[in-house]
Amino acid sequence: MILWEFFAIAGIVFLILEMAVPSIFFLNLALAGFLTAVISLLISDFTALIVIFVALSLLSIFILRPILIKNKTKTEKTGLEAKYIGHSAKVINTVTGTSGAISIYDERWEARTENNEEIPSGCGVKILRNDSLVMYVTKEI
């Protein structure tokens, strides 16, 4: 088998492994395999190509992987967290530790306070968190 084919096949195998196990580890090895396949068109010594493959693999793991992981872990707030948590609402039924209701975006939500304080109707509150269909709030200052 020609050397460039060997490293190209290794790159394809690592790419398939990355698709099966998305860890951004095998992607670095696939990149090293493809680059070594190109370099093998210029160098015909198999031992030197193995050293180049290992060096490129380590280089991409230590330089490229942290960049890819940093971009992968950036997440945007979605769902309830983005739409409600941290936002202001208006009390429509007095909120206590056991009952109450708030209105936000013209929607009615059951609400509770975490420290059993009583918040009268008409007051502004800030949504702290949710538990199923119940919003936990605190009085706005």
C-alpha cells in the first residue's frame, strides 16, 4: 500500500471514530492523519512519517483541542432560564411560601417565596428559579 493511502485511511478511521464518540479527541488525530498523508507525498520513509504523525497529533491535541473545547462549551440560555429567570413580574394574587400567582408576558404562573415572606398583589417581583410550574420569587427593591 502506498504511504499516503495508509495515512489517509487512518485519517478517515479517526474521523469516523470522532462521529461515533464526539469528544474532539479523534478529530485531532484525523487532522494529523490527513496532514501526514500530504507530507508522505514528499517523504517516503515510513519511520519518519510515523514520527511526523505523532508530532502533529500531539501538537493539535495541545493547541487545537483547547480552542475547540472552549467554543463547544459556550452555551446560550434557553427555555425557562432565558425567558423568565431573573426577569421582573407582577403579583396578581398575594404570594406566600405556600400560595400565590404572578403575571409575566401576559401569562399567569403559580408563585411561591423561598423565605415565607408575604408579597401583596400589585408588587413587583424578580423570578429566582422555577420548580416545574411554580416560580420562586423575591420582592423587587
